[in-house]
Amino acid sequence: MVIDKWVGGTEDRASPIAFALDPGSGIPTYLQLVQQVEQSLRLGYLKAGDQLPKVREVVADLAINPNTVLKAYRDLEGKGLTTGRPGQGTFIRADIRRVDLAGLTGLRASLTSWFADATESGLDQDGIVALFSSALRDFAERRGAVDTGDRDARRAEGGAA
């Protein structure tokens, strides 16, 4: 996914997001749209009240079936992130917890440096994604074990889980 394609859109659009698809990702098209909205919310590119592109605009821009866009928008609405207004469009309803901009800037710089180190070590983009995904999965599993241990300790002490 290319972040600069998400931000801004074109001046004739009412929406601050423009979708981009990666046909080689193996991720269903509707899910790519959902993920881009969620990521844009996390990064602060979208906020409550912003309008998503109208279905017909997305269909025209990406040459996809209108039902695909409708499915993505229904999924977002089911998650409580958007709301549809008949005759007006789909609007962001809720924010996702996100890091402040200063925190994101530092994290992005660290990650960019890590990407450079990984590339110098001989990894290509697929290798970087595999290594990153593996490390993230291991981190989440370890963190889950710590959280589970804390919960078990509270139970043993007679506290709430």
C-alpha cells in the first residue's frame, strides 16, 4: 500500500482519502479498503466527521464492483467506525486509538532506520515483511503470556480477572 495515495485526494473530492489497491497482496479488495480506512484513522489522516469517497467515485477510480465498496463500507459501519447518511454518503463516526504525531514521527524514523539495516543485511521487501511479521507475532504472543500471567496472579489473590 502507498500512503501518499491515501492522503489528500483530489480537489474535486469531498473526502480526505483516496484508495489504492494491491492486486498481488492476496488480501480481498473489500478488506484492503477497510484496512486503509482503519490505518488512516490510526495515523490521524481521517477523523470523526470526515466523508469517505462516494461508492461511484471508488468504482470509477479503481474499476471495481460497487458491491465490493458497499461490503467494505458495511463492514466499517458494523465496526462502529462509520455511519451512512442517505443521499449524502458515508462518514467517519469514531476514532481509533492512535499515537500522537510526535510519537509517530519518532517511531517512523526508527522503523526507517531498521528498514535500511535490513536492506543492508540482504533482505528484500518480502524478506523484511516476513521478518517483521514474525517478530510482531512473537511479541504479541509474549505479551499475551505476560497478560495471562497477570490475570492468573490476580485470580490466585482473589481479585477480579
